[in-house]
Amino acid sequence: MDIRFRDIDMLGHVNSAVYATYLETARIKYFLSRFGRYEPTFVLRRAELDYLAPLYLGEIAVVEMWVGSIGESSWEFRYRITEKNSGRIAIEAKTIQVWIDPDKGSKVKIPEKVKEVLEADKAD
């Protein structure tokens, strides 16, 4: 992702809240690439971000993402955001998603076809 002017705060680096948008974009791209569509049938339960180094305007953020632990109704995505040219690690993060019944708003088991893909993409 190109770092855009709107991503920058008054200190001249990517604002901390913008990284959450980068992670969200990675999650959507994951579902589009693995399932051909994105349906909002899960919610974000938790996000943990460790800020390790700043990114600046003109740099390119590379978001790596992989599947961590998987439960009955929730799973973990892990992330690393680096600067493309230098390889500098800017962020390490983890999110937990919960599969829901969109009509009731309550958690349900991850569908088998989704769980199979998550298991196949799980990093040990």
C-alpha cells in the first residue's frame, strides 16, 4: 500500500489509527482471494498492535497476514507491516474475529468450508 498524505499525522508519520485500516484492508483482500467474495458474517472482537517503527509519506507499506489459532467460532489473524524498500518492521499485530449469525448478532460455529481454508492457511 502506498502511504498517502491523508495517512500522515502532524508528526509526519503514519497515524496509529490508520494501521487498523491497513489490517482491515488485508482481511477483506484475504476473503476476496480465498472465497471470491467478502460477506460481513464475522465481527472483529479484538485487535492488538505493537508499533515498532514509523512509516512515512512516500514509503510503501507491505502487509503480511497469516492465520493463527482457530477455535469453534473464532480465529486469529497475525500481521506484520514492513516498509517495502528497507524491510523495516513497522507493526506486528493480531486480530481475533468471531463468526456470527447476522440476523441474531450472536456467535455461531465457523462454517466447515471456511474452517477448512483457515486450517490450510494456518502458520505453525
